[in-house]
Amino acid sequence: MRVRRWTTGLALSIAAALLAAAAWAGTAQTRPAAKPAAAAVPAPQVETAPDKSLGSRSAPVVMEVFSDYSCPVCKSFYLSSVRPLLESYVSSGKVYLIHRDFPLKGVTGHEHSREAALYANAAARIGRFQEVDAALYDKQEVWSCNNGRNSQGAPCSQNGSVLAAVAAVLSPKDLKRVREMVESGKLDAYVENDYNAGTSRGVRSTPTIYLTAHGKTDLIPGTVSYSLLKRFIDEQLQTP
């Protein structure tokens, strides 16, 4: 009998468990379905400014040049100082050179300055900044022509074409890419950012040159000769 009572008790326990399970199942089925987790929204990608720098970021000397591609003095500085710096100090990792756009506004002979800066930024986007930078300075007297006068005040036969100067150093495919970027208007903000940064630092003319070494920044005259600039850089490199 004892065994029988135990068996009966077991049966009752099982029955109760089954009833409880059924009740839970019925309750579970009537619960509202859980909402699926919301799909993760990818964070918007923020474009960085076009890289208009040359050389190693870890170079001991940093030279930052605020320049206007229509500026005759800027061209002279590029040809007489920047070019030899590129061949010696920049290529060897001693100087990190940064170009900043500072197109002068409302100045006769500088009507195409902003357009030239836009093309330089577009070229930087596709990794061809150095070639376009050089072309804009080399052909300055041609593309800066406006109303019969170029940026140097000399007579010129036709209005300038920045596009033609750029086309001379880019493939048709790359030229199409940079032209589309310029015409899209998406690069205007970067030129304006450079200009505003220069204004906030007191830039009033071009070229304005800042040279930083050992945590100290010096303002270098835009008319400095290469020999003096070289001597100054060498002194910074030799200072512990």
C-alpha cells in the first residue's frame, strides 16, 4: 500500500507538473512577440581635409606656408626655395612641408586664385597635389590672365584657364575626377577653412611662412632667400 500511495502521489505530481506546463505554454503563446532589435545605424563618415602636405609628419622641422597661387612672390618663393627644399630636406625626412590656401580677395590679378586653390585641393584628394601645385606656379602668368593683365601686371592675350594648366600634368581620367570635385562645390569649405585659419593667426599677405622646431614657432619673411632659410633650418637640425 505504501508503494501504491507513493505511486499515486507521483502520478498526481506529474499531472500537476503537466498542467502547470500547459498553463505556462498557453500564457507564453498569448504574450506579444518581442520587437526585433533595431538595426545598427552606421555612423556618418566625416571626410578629412585634403592632404596638401609633403614629407614625413615626424620630421624635426615643420614649415607651414600660407600662399596664393596668383601671387608673384609666392611663385618666386616656390621656385627659389620650396623646390630645392623638396629635393633635399623634405625628401630626406628633415622637413615636413604644409601648404595652406590663402587666396587674396578683391585684389586685381587674383581673380582666379580661389579656383586654383580648389583644383589644388581636388588634386590632393587623388594623391596628385605635388604635380598640380608645381604646375600652378610654373604657369602662373598664363592662367592668372584676366582682362588683358596677369598677376604680375604684364599684358596677356586671353583670359586664363586654370583647367588648362592642371590638364598639362594629369591624365584625362584624373582631370575629369578633379574637375567634378571642383564643380560640386564640396571643396569650397576647405579653402575657406585655410583662409580663416590664416586670418585668425594674423596672416595679411602671401607668402606667410611659419617654421616650427623644438616646440617653438618662428615667423619667416616671405622674401627670405634660400641660403638664409637653409642656414636657419640647419641650425634647428643641429640644436639638441
